[in-house]
Amino acid sequence: MYEELLKSVRESDTSTITKLLKEHVPMLPMFAKEDLLAVALRNSNAETVFLLLCAGVPLCNCSIDDLTPFEVSHNTIGLPALFPALMRK
């Protein structure tokens, strides 16, 4: 199920993301190699980012490339300035 959630985040499919989150699909299982929030931030999709933040996605996780969502939000061009501020809090 996590793989489906990750695919939906990559594709910015908010209806599927919402459905999977309502089914309590883990947002960061032990075997995860990618951070959902970092993926959403890299794709510069505000709606997906806010959806994940509202669902309680972990903010402090490091992805496989050792970047936290905070670092990704600062290094991604085209994101609203609100994201780095939210990540700092």
C-alpha cells in the first residue's frame, strides 16, 4: 500500500492520496527509501504538500539521499516561501 501512496504523491494524485490516508496507510514504514514529503516538495505541488502536512507526515525524516524535507524545501525552485518557513517550525 505504501508503494501506491508514493506513486500517488509522485503523480500529485490528491484523490488517491486522500483515499489511502483515510485507510491509514503508513506514511513512513520502516522499509521506506523515500520520504513522501520530500517527494512532494521536489514536485513543487502545494496541494500535495499541504495534504501530507495535515495528515501528520514526519518532518524530520531523512530520505535515501540524506536530505530532510526542510533542506529540500530550501533547495527547490518555484515553491512558495511558506514551505521553508513551515519546515523551520
